[in-house]
Amino acid sequence: MDNKAENNPCPFTATITLIGGRWKTIIIYLLLDHTRRFGEIAARMPSISRKVLTEQLKELESDGLISRKQYKEIPPRVEYSLTELGRSLKPILTDMAVWGQEKLLDTV
């Protein structure tokens, strides 16, 4: 893992440093219960460009939240899954999804 979070004495800021931004929490949420290929992630996130998705996946991998497995096939197949550290975010992200459903979506 990068020193991004380690260099921050505030636990909330350290967490947001790793999972903050527009796309990272969504990517992690998509991987909570499934290993997914790049194309599957991209299809579930139509608003993100492939370039930005690639960058975000690399950052999440660098930070130790996801793992990337590349198979020696033609065409190449790459799968992404959460690491143990990434899976530890499940209760937080599940609570966020429930809150969003109850407080934002169900009221419309």
C-alpha cells in the first residue's frame, strides 16, 4: 500500500484518501460480492471513460484494495477482485447503499 493513508493522522481523512473521489467507492461496491472483468465493470459504469477506469483500478490495486489477475490467453483476460483490505469496507459501503436507498431514492 502507498503511504497515502499512513501519512495522515486523521482516520477519516486517511480513509477518504484511499476510497474518495467520484469512482473508487462505486468500483469497490461492484466488486463486493463478485470478481469482475474490466468490461463488466465498464458496462456497469457507463459514465466513466475507459482511461479513467484504468487509472482508478491501478490506484486501487496500488493501495491494496483490489487485486488484478491476468490470464495468459488470447485475447487477454483480466479479472479484478477485492483484497482482504477491500472486503473490510463491505459494512461501510452496504450501509451507504441502504442510506441512499432509504433517504434519497425511496423519497422520490
